[in-house]
Amino acid sequence: MSGAISEGPGVVVLAAFRPNPDLFRMQLESIRAQTRRDFRCLVGADGDQEEVRRLTATIVGEDPRFEVIGWDNNVGFYLNFERLLMAVPEDVAWVGLSDQDDRWHEDKLRLLVPLLDNFGLATGQSCVVAWPANEVIVKRTNRRVVTAADLLIENQVTGSTSVFRRDLLTLALPFPRWRTVTQLHDHWLGLCAVARDGYTVDDSVVQDYIQHGENLVGEHERRHPRSLLGLWRLITRLADEYEGAHDPISCARACQAVSFGWRREMARTLTDRLE
């Protein structure tokens, strides 16, 4: 594809799993309302695909830009995003990531996609909103550009606010595998972008990040660390899940796997692919 990245069409990939109908409607309608319209939206149903197809058709009607691709097996959001990204056509210029339960501001794509002329990935800020009260918890997140080493330790790339160049997928796919809850598609894509053309963070608020009782990854834990008792309960739960026991040695192994194992695996995979 010739010309600036921002001049080409794109694909938005939306990972869906048993979506709340009201939140799903809000998200799809916000994507349809984008002032930039030269994109397709691939909705990836991670199991229960017929229900996702029905909901999508009810919400978007005959809008040809929206397509549901689905699988009967549920693999979780990390691998569902991988399946979706593998389905992105080669002839598009850029890719946007979407969760199933946020609300995009109408100028999100218009603001972020032009940044890809100079960077491999662009992301923005979110307004954190509690649902269904529609109460603003945080007016603006504080994502920022950091060094590769710092990004490896603390992820600054929120997938649902991000767009990236299509050619980044030649480095990013397939995703590295790690067996803990810390494997995150946006963390991996952010590191791949740093290795290629860098990333940037726009200070604009580009979406409402909706917090509700079923968030898999939320902003609350990032801003409000657990108490010591809460942290200990989390560690013992993870040790039981990954080690089968919560004695001190099992807890130490689980902490190592969750905190360092995923980061080591990303670094190893990236190093191997760049050689």
C-alpha cells in the first residue's frame, strides 16, 4: 500500500463474549457514529456466536461495515483478539482495537489514525465512568510514553483506546503464550510497536471506559491498590490456581510466574523475532 497510513482504510476488531445487550448497543452505536467512516468492524464472537450475530444485526441493521465472525469454542479475550487480528485483511492500512462495553467519542478515529503516519501505534486517554449510574470516576486517565524497559514493567497502552499500523501484525502474530492472567494483548502490541516505529499517547480523551461488575480488566485496581489483606488473598488464590497449593513456596512461584514470567516471555519472543 502506497501513501500515508492515515489515508488508507482500516479495520476495527471488537472481541465479544456474552455481551451485556445495553452496553453492547452503546459500544456499537458509538463506533457507527465515528466521524471517520472508512473502516470495517469485525466482531469476534468468542463462543455463543449466534447470539452475538443476533444482537449485532439488531443494533447495526444493514450497515455493511459490520461483520460478525465467530467460533464455538471460548478461548478468552487474549486469544480471541489473536484470532480476530489473524483475520484482518492485508490490504488495510491500520487496525483499531475495541472492547464490547465502552463508549467511543465520535472523533476518536479522526484524532488517532493520523498519528500513525509517524508512529507504529497511537493511543489516547479515557474518561472512567461507572455504569449504570453513568457517574464519572476519573475525568482523564494518565497514560504516557515511557522507555521500552519501563513499558515492559508497567503497561501504558490501553487496547481499547489504541490504533496501530497493519504491518505491526507481521511481528506481533502469533501472540506469545503464558498461562497467567497477566498476558495482555495490548501490552504485547505496545512492546512490538516500540521495537518497530515507536508509539505515542495523545492527551485527548477518546472514549468512556465503562466500569461495571463484570470487567475482566478494570481501571479501579490500577488506581486503588489492594490492602495487604486483599493482596494476600489474591496471592493465595493465584497460588491455588497455578500451583495447586498456597504454602509459602507455592505462593512465591505463583508471584514469580504472574509478575515476571509474562514479561520475560514477551522479551524472549520479541528478541527471537527481531533476530
